[in-house]
Amino acid sequence: MSTTATTHHQLTIRSTVTLTNGVEMPLFGLGCYEVPVDDVKNVLISALDCGYISIDTASVYKNEEAIGIVLRELFSTGALKREDLFITTKASSSEQGYDKAMEACANSLKRLGLDYVDLYLVHWPGVAGNQPTDPLNSTTRAETWRAFETLYEQKKCRSIGVSNYTIAHLEELFKQCKVRPMVNQVEFHPFLYNKELMDFCQSNGVALEAYASLVRTKQDSLQDKVLVEIATKLQKTPAQVLLRWAIQKNVIVIPKSVKTERIQENANIFGFVVPDEDMTTLDNLNCNRRVCWDPYTIL
Ligand SMILES: NC(=O)c1ccc[n+]([C@@H]2O[C@H](COP(=O)([O-])OP(=O)(O)OC[C@H]3O[C@@H](n4cnc5c(N)ncnc54)[C@H](OP(=O)(O)O)[C@@H]3O)[C@@H](O)[C@H]2O)c1
């Protein structure tokens, strides 16, 4: 796994991470959690205008259909070609198991109006309706993965991966699978800097993708004194420094915003470098601040 650019200075909005199957996944994309259906068109147009080429959604975000409508419009006018975009969606915890995952992918493709997605993720290691410690989580997600392997073979997904998997979940999957996951999408930012998981993924050919890179702006994270000092020195915003910190670690980012000016701000991270000493200072902000769900509870 490597970026197409050789040094941090050369990273662009089109830089990619080469997945183990050779698919080029953009290092930068747009998150679509809590993008209301009515905002989807403006958000996508703003993002595409700024050069975003990757879109992250999920069946549970309930906006696949709205995204599909915009994409179809853009494809039909010739403004964009399908192969210009990298589209990710996910099978939810209630879509786990072989048959359900097969059906879930078909439903997502139908809603998106696509023949294939670029990346299909198991959204969560747990299965809806089961207690976190229920052994059925483990057996059912193994069945889900079998479906993902079939979908990959059938070319419904150009690549397949997981989300919210811990090292233990990944080690279990490595023992069972024919095709290893190409991506693991997890909560990842300086306040939750899980270096062990990053190193494990990156040394096992699993690209690490960060979500909540902006800590969802929770707990005054964007006002953190150390972060603000570094941002001020670099003449960037705290949000830009957080995103840049991740991509300099070869970690994929997908910031979400419904506001055009923030969509632009978040994309404007390719003309500067966070120096090594500031990278280390940011690494040291780690305090296990988790703002989304905790997968370590799931056996
Ligand atoms: N796999 C999973 O379990 C999982 C979990 C969570 C998220 N995700 C994915 O990852 C994406 C990103 O994560 P996220 O949406 O949870 O959190 P995030 O990107 O860390 O933060 C989004 C929040 O930050 C605000 N924001 C965006 N840009 C900003 C800026 N430049 N300055 C100040 N505030 C800014 C947004 O508000 P406005 O919209 O009002 O600008 C929104 O409230 C999601 O959209 C989703 O695609 C996946």
C-alpha cells in the first residue's frame, strides 16, 4: 500500500492509496453522515466543484437514493463519468449474514443507481439484536464476509473492507477469509490516536480510513489550545491541521460538512505541510477521546 505521491509536499486532492488489489482509493473524500436528503444536491455539487472525487455513504445514512439521483443527473449530462468517482457504501448491523448482506448490496446499488460501488464496507462488527458479547456476532459477521467475497467476485464492489474493526476482529477475519479486507474505516484523530491499530492495518495491507477526523467538533476539540497554536503558526484552521495530520500518515480522510465554505476549507489542505515536530505534538494529544460508538465492546 502506498500513496501515488512520494512525499508529503506532492500530495494533491487526487492523491490515492493503492489498495492490495491495485484499486486506487482517493486519500481525501466527502463524508455523508447526517447530510439531509434536501441538502445532498448542493453538498455534492459544492464538493465536486472543489475537486472531491470520493463519496462515503451507508445504508443507514438514508441518503443513498438522493445521492443516486444527483449522480444520474451528472452522468446523463456528461458532466461526469462513473469511473471519475470513488463511491463507498456500507452494510449495516441489521444487514449482517450471508443472504442479508447479498440483498443489502443489491438494495444499496439500486438506491444509488449504480452497477457497482468502489468500496463496500461491513459497517460494524456487531449484529443488530445481539448483545455485544453474544458469540453470534462473530459467526454472523463471518457469514457477512463470505457474502462480501461473493459480491467482490461478481464485481458488484471493486474493493471490500470493514469498519470499526479492532485488531482482534481483523485477526479473526484473516484466519477465516479468502480475500482480506482492503480497508478498515475507524474513528481516528489526534485525540484518539490508535497507533497500534494504524501500524497493524498498514503492515497487513489494510488501508486505514479515518472517520470523525474533525472529532465531530465535539468537546471543544477544535478549540484545543495546542491545536490552535499549531494552526495559527501554520496559518491554517484547526480543521485543516487535523485533516492534514491524518493524510501525512497515509490515512484516508472523509470530512463531512453541509456548508459550502467548510467543504472548501476542508479540501484546502494540499498546499502546506505539518512539520515533523508538530506532527509529534499532535500525536501526543491522544487521550482516548472517542466521540462515536466503541467497537471494543463487541466480541
Ligand atoms: N463507519 C462508521 O461507523 C462511521 C461513523 C461516523 C462517521 N463515518 C463517516 O465519516 C464521515 C465523517 O465523520 P463525521 O461526519 O462523523 O464527523 P466529522 O467529519 O469529524 O465532523 C463533522 C462535523 O463537523 C462540522 N464541520 C465540518 N467541517 C468543519 C470545519 N471546517 N470547521 C468547523 N466545523 C466543521 C460539521 O458541521 P456542518 O455540516 O454544519 O458544517 C459536522 O457537524 C461521516 O460523514 C461518515 O461518512 C463513519
